[in-house]
Amino acid sequence: MKFWTIFLWISLIFGTMQTNLKSTYFEMNTHYKDLLPISELRSMGSQRTLGACGLLCALDEFCQTFFFKTQEKKCFLYKYSIWQHTELKQEIGVNMYEITSPCTGLGFVHNRASGLCFQIFGGQNWTSTWAITSCKQFGGSLISLDTDQKIGFVDTFIRNRYGSSFQGKILLIGLNNTQGPGKYTWKWSNGVKLSPNLSIPFYVNNYDGLMHPCAVGHCGVLHVGKLTNSVYDNCCLKASSLYICSKDIEK
């Protein structure tokens, strides 16, 4: 079942601020009927219509899913999708609606706020060079975790999709020092320089004890910890069984 809210050249005026929205589509997910996420759920109050609840989600770039309790007309916004290990609680009478995206056809995950689709690939041992080539086949690149929003979203996806099975895993990401003179300039695949002010620990030191010296430069990898993740560097020739591709889309 689908329902949609269509905004074509409609201006919504709040004081002096105007917001122009494009078409936004939602689809009901019947697999999670009568359930609500335990954490990071925002209640928008009661006495709202289904369409009004969808409008609130469409207006909020961080909203990807909303829940509507028909009898009490309650509206809840959620900034993620629901995955296999998402912690849920029972709430009778609630229906779930997810925003649709171009990511669906690719089998990728939608991060609406950052305007990208991403997916984790694996199964064999890949070098960063091979992973970059693989991502290009989708019109994308190894993922750039250059904002706290992207870092938090990927972390939530990994933990809510794979649970504890991913603890200790190493994933190739789009960070390397191969572009600059002397190979000491760390940049993401989107060209953004590495910032020291991000919310995840970075332990990059241009050194790989198992592959030293490394003539091709060093590449960043994401280490999934029990409670928190971190990023460190390996020689770009070192293989890993997992990598994350991303593809930019229009917000």
C-alpha cells in the first residue's frame, strides 16, 4: 500500500521562511505493524491526520520513517529505517511508513540527510584499489565518512542490521593519503580533507607494520568495536573482506 504527499512548487510560509519541496513518496511497511523503535523516536503529538504526519516527515530532511497510530491520531518521526536487530516495542494500532528512494532498486541503504545511498559488500579479500573499481560500477565510490551524520548513520545501520556478528570486522572506506605530495595529506574519496573534529576516533599514522614500507600509500579502514567504532590506516595493498560503496543522490 502506498500513499504520497506531492509538493510541486508549493510554498509553505512560517513567518519569513519559505520551503519549496519536491514530490515525496511513502510506502507502508506491513512487516512492522503494531511496533515502535525503543530509541531515537520523536513524538509529534496527537490529533493529526495521516497526511499531516507524512508532511512533517517530508519537511524534516532527517526523517526517513514515520509511524501513525490511527485511533489516537498520534504521529512519530524516525530518522532511520527498521532493520533486523533494531530494538522494538509493541504499540497496538501503529502503522509504519517509509520514504521511498532511488536506492531501493540498487539494493542500497538510503541516508536521506546526507543525500546518498550506500551498501556493504564482501565475500572475498579485496584491496582498496579493487574496491574503488567495484564501486565505480555503480556510479559511486568508497564511502566518505566526512560528517558526524554519516558516521552515526553507518554505525546505526551496522549495529541494527548485523548485530554483534560484525564486532571486530574491518571495512574498507574512502579515506587515503595517496593524493598529496609526500603522501601525507589525508582526504576522503569526495575530496574533503580529513577533519580532527569528527565524532569517531582516528588513528592514522601513515604506517602499516605488516606491510612496511608501503610505496602506494595508506588507506583508511573502519573497525567495528563492541561499543564504538574507530578508523585507522593500512597499506592500500592490504586486503579486506568487506568494503562500503556509496552513491550520491538528490536530497
